[in-house]
Amino acid sequence: MDEDNLNKYYEILELKPDASFSEIKSAYYHLKKLYSSQSPVLSLITPEISETRSDRLLVQIEEAYLELKEDYSAKKIEKQQETRDRVMRKNIPEFEVFSGNALKLTREVLGVSLEEITLATGIPLNHLKNLEMERFDLLPPEGYIRIYVNKYAKYLSLDSKRVTADYMKAVYKKRAPCDRYRF
């Protein structure tokens, strides 16, 4: 999102652009309460603010909050990714071949939960567990496995091409030909 739109949202919530998320949340609840039809303050100034205008303000407040919340989440994920990259360069062991166990060890060293990866990548939790445990018979068709491993590796800031190639070799070796295309 561009800076002008973000600044507009901060303005709607009557905040400075460097506001913390708790300040954003607090301003959102305060303004929502202030402009609601049950607000004692609004009833005092009703002639000045029509119900239609109040409803429009509430919609703008809601939109501003949701957009700033999303922007804050994106920045937080980006910051976590940068931290993970720094930690990774120092603490991640080198693997000759990337397997499910290598992905799991990397994830654990980085202090990342499977739930976090599910939220960030959209990969179902049960598939992440099955990827790590190399339970190939419980995984979807190979096209999905390739996509899931690629996303997982990227999230952990690994060489996704190498990780995917290594992992898919194991899939091809261990999966029966008839299991490769099942849904």
C-alpha cells in the first residue's frame, strides 16, 4: 500500500504515522464508540452530524483500521523474516540433501511454529506435518507437494529450488506410481 493511502488512514483515526498497533487499536475503538448511534457525545451534537454522515464515518474508521492492521501485520512478518534471515545465517546447519527432517530442524532452529507457516503460506497444517515426517502416502498429488515445499522453503529463507528438487527426488523414489496422481 502506498504512503498516501496509509497517511489517509492514520488521519481518519486521528493518529501520527508512527503510531504503534496498540495506539491504532485504541483509536479505532474510541472513534467507533464516539460515532456510534448510542454515543452520548453524538446525541449532544446530533444537529451537526447527521446519522448518514455518522454511518459514513464509521465505515471509514472500520476501513482505516482494517487496512492499517493489515499493513502492520505485513511489516511485522517482514521484520520477522529479516530476523530469521540473520539468525539462519548463523545457526542453520548445512544439509547435503534437504529432507522433511532438514526442514523441521531448520524450522525449529529458527523458532518458527507450523501454525505460523500455515498462516503465512496457506499450506494446510496436516500437509506441513506430513511433509516434515515424509509421510508421502498422506500428501496430495506431486504438483501440490512441489508448491508446498517451495513455499515452505521460501518462508524459511532457504534455497527453494534446491530444497524442492531434493525433496521431490525423495517423493519420486518412495511413492508408488499409482499414488502419484491420487486426489
